[in-house]
Amino acid sequence: MKPASLTSFTACHRYLLLAIIMFLGSLHCTFAGDIRYPVSDISPDLLKNADMVVRLDETILEINSLTSILEKVHVVYTVLRESGREKAALRVYYDQDSKVARLQGRIYDASGRETMRFRSSDIIDMSAVPSGTIYSDDRVKYIQPASTQYPYTVDYEFERSSKQLMQYPQWRAVDYFNTSVESASLQILAPNGLVPRYLSINDSNPRTWHYINSDSFPIWKRQHIPALTDQPLGASLGQLVPMVYVAPARIIIPGQDTLPASWQSYGMWINWLNQGRGVLPETVINKVHQLTTGLPDTLAKLKTIYRYFQENTRYISVQIGIGGYQPASALFVAKNGYGDCKALANYLKALLECAGIRSIYTLVKAGKQASPIRTDFPGLQFNHAILCVPMEKDTVWLECTSQSIPFGFLGSFTDNRDVLLITPRGGVLARTPSYPKTMNRMNSSAIIDLDSTGNARIALTTKVTGLQYELLEDRLHETAEEQKKSVREEIALPTVNITQLRYRQDDGTVPAITESLEMTIPAYATLTGNRMFIPLNSFNRVRPLPPLEEGRISPFYPGISFIDTDSIVVRMPAGFAPESLALPASFNTTFGSYDAKVTRNNNEILYVRTFTNEGGEFPPEKYEAYHAFIKQISKADKNKVVLLSGHTMGRY
């Protein structure tokens, strides 16, 4: 019989040994299978400027027929801080022609250990109705990781099958600024006869190919892409990062043979979608005839119908139909008084046909910051519809979604870009008009009466034309109090007492708005001892750009081309005379020009300023020179006149 102490020791040893074995086993299991995407594996240069790192982005596009595709997607995101959280949410869109399957995901902590697997209850299935849309058949499956311990990693996989007739998903190596990428790839699997068209852009690396059973399958793969920052006046992300456009090689129009993809065949497909949707009710037809009978010419009829159209319709987005490209019928719009851009353009086209006026339904990629369409790659690259009306001597372009936009004015939303005219014979590329700087003007004139304490009574008149019309366009639809609030926010001085404010709209060939403003501003000029400091330009100053950063890679866009002129008369108070007038400033560059002069006439000081902006696009290496140009203007706009009290009036 063993001593009790030895028996006790042996039992303890046995349990301790078992615990050690279990612990080592658990360590082996953890390190052998569960460590994935640890943050420590991320290259330091991918952490710079990044709030999220894409560890993996694999997309496989299987094309089974011209009407059936399958996307297989696997993405892994490491979220470094709060600003990257929303980027890591998963949104998988679908509609009545597509289906989402095998959606799954998991979360890893910073060390790469799995902390959570998403359950079906974590996946939100909701309507994907954008702001301003009354109805859409688009839906989205949405997952927002709940982890708040940064950094963490999310791992998603899903499949989406679609009955795509006309377009395939675009692929982009990077989806956000301040996001770096370890690995991203796109592979297309398609049998002979179904290999799609594709176009790779913004990619200096050549495409690589794999060959399987004599069929070629294109693969695009990019690795180690540092994060890009959104630079001042810079290009959109889609103009900077590798992208692949993918589209069918042939177009299906029901009841016809398939056609090779071209701008013409895409237009024929749109014609098929719109077929039979231009029928109007008899009451509307009679109204059009009543409005246009006796008018002298086509232009008068066109303006009258457009005015009637604006007064009796309003824009409400309705994203339904085939691919979102089929408009609601003219009967629908006539009955309800609303429609989306496609429905309204189609309805206005039908109204004009009643009066014998030919017009062309037109597709455009709209938006002030929209990147141009690829004219070398026919496809559905558009998001808006307008109307083109060919006239005997000119062409009139009509925006159909605004109840107040001037006749024939497109504005910066759709000006100066390639569009697709949907003619009876199919699609034809054209270009909307541009507005040169001579049209885009802001002319301001002011009289500033100063008293001896620096208080000012000011009468200011500002007229904007062309694209600068948009600066004041919203004021026409504001209440009087809202207008005054907007003016005070623009002037940005502590106390602005507005005594009179009026707006007048001129609907000429070039639309214009005139603002007439009367106000008093206490302490407009600053008194220091017997000196009075008067700002010459308080109403149209150019603000300096953010400080320069090293390594700019983005081209830059200084905005629209325009001409600003300012003429300001300052009436000096009695007993004051100029001690110094601001020196003239004048400089001329490829970006534009600036000229400002100050003169005196008896008790008045006249300030005249002209700033011309050339607009356009410039390469990144010229940004430093542009930055210096704007800095010069900003400095000159702050110039002041110094008056001295106790002087008799004389010639300065």
C-alpha cells in the first residue's frame, strides 16, 4: 500500500498533465486552423493613409448564356478605425431579375482569431429605395458588423445569379479613398461564343491569361495598392484606379436576331423598350392643339408646350422596368402628373409630336462631377434622360425633371458631355452644348456709404448668367426669410441688417438672375486711433486652397470657366482722406487672370476687379503653380484702403 501523500501527488500530477495536454491541444488547434488575416501581416506601407485594408477581393463572373450570369464574390476587409466601419458593411443588391444565394460572413479580431459568424438574423433584407424615389423594385441584403474593437477583419462570401440582357457588373480594384488593397482579382468564365467584350482602364500592368481546355479565360489581378487620398479639386476614384468594363458581345432584342454590340444596337434596344409608350389621352391631345393653334412658328410652339409640361408635371423617381431603363407610359404621366426622368422625357416627346415637332429621346451620364462615358466601349453607361429637339438653324436641349429651369438651359448637370440619341434607326453619339466663360459671368456693383465710426450702408447689385446662374437659382424658390438667411451666410460678417432684397429672373438665350440687395453693416470698417481700415472686397473673395501636400497623383479641375467683374464705390466719411490706397494687382497664367485697381475721385474710392477662370483639366505636376495662383488672388482680395482722419480733402 502506497503512502497517502504519494497517492495524492500522483492524482494531482495526473490532472495537471491532463490539463497541460488539453491546453496544448487547444493551442495546436487554434494556431493550426483558426488564425486568418492577422493585422500584423499587413505591410506598413498599406497602412499609410488607410482606414481600411482590402485583404482579398475575388470576383468570378460565370457567363452561362446571353441571359444568365453568376457572380461568385469573396471579400475580406480589415477595418483599422471608426472612419472605415461603414465601408466594411456588405450590400448585395438584387431585383426581380436576380437572386442572392450562399451569403455568409465572419469576423476576426486583430490577431486573426474568429470571434463571430453571421447568422441569417444578422442579414437585413430591405428595399433599396434611394432618396427621392417613390417606388423601386431594387432590394439589398445588408450586413453591418457590430464590432467596435479596432482593428478587426470581416470575411464575406456570396453568389448572385442574374438574368442580364444588356450589361454585366463593372469591376474596380479599389472602391474607396483611404483604402489600400492587398489582392484584388476578376476572372471571367465563358464558353466559346459567349466571351464578353471588356475594356481595362487606368492599369499600367498588362492583362494576364490562363488557358484551360483550349478556351481562354481572362483574369485581371492587382496586388499591393497603397491607399489614395481625395485630393483638392482632384479626379474621382474611377478615373484613378484600375477598372474593367464588361458587357455582352451581342444584343438581344426580343423577336429579332441578336445584333453585334454597338451604339446603334443599344439604341435599337431602347427603341424596343419605349415602343407603344408614347400614346396620349384625347384630352391632352386636344389641349396641345388648343395651346399651339395660331402660334407663328415652331419655336413659339416649343416654348409653349414646354411651359405647359413644366406646370403640369413633377419629378418623382420610379425605378422599375427592365434594368431601370424602361419609362412609364405617357398615359401614366398624363394621369398622375409625375414620373422619373425617362417617363418625363418620353411624355414631353409625345406632347411635341402632337404639335408636329420632332424630338429625340436622349440618354446622358448626368452629374456635376460625373466622369465621361467611354465612347470606345458601347454600353449602358447612363443615368439620366433628356430631350433633343433639332431645329432649322440650331438644336434645343430640354431638361425634363425641373419645373423651373429656363427653356433650353441644361446647366452643369448635363452640359458638355457625350450623349446617346435614340433615333428611329438606333443609337447615335452626340454632344451637349458647352457654356464658354463669356456666358458664365458674375457682374457686381456696389455703393458703400461709410460714417465716421465705420458703419456702412451698402447697395449691392449682382447679376449672374450662364452656369453661374446656378449660384442663385435656389433663391428663386426660397421664402423671403430663407433668402435673407442665405445672404447672411454668404457674407459671413457678424452683423448684417438686410433692409431690402429682390431677385429678378431673365429667361433670355442665356439665363440670368439679378440680385438687388440693400443692407447696413455695423463696424464694416475698423478704427484704430485716427486710422480707418476699409475692406475693398467683402462679397466675392477667393478662398485659399488647403496647404500643399507632397506626392500629388491626381489631375485637377479648377471648376467651370467664368468671368467675374466687381465695381465698388466707397464714399468716405467727412474728415477722412486716404493715407494709402491698395497697390494694383495683376497676374496672368494658363489657369486664368486677375486684375484689381483702386483709384480716388474726390470723396470716393473706386475698386475695380476682374477674375477670369479658364477651367479645364490639368496634370498633377501643375497643381503647385495653380495653388500659388489662387494664393495670390486670395491675398489680393484681402487688400484694404487706409483712411486718416483730420485731413482736408485734396488730390491724392
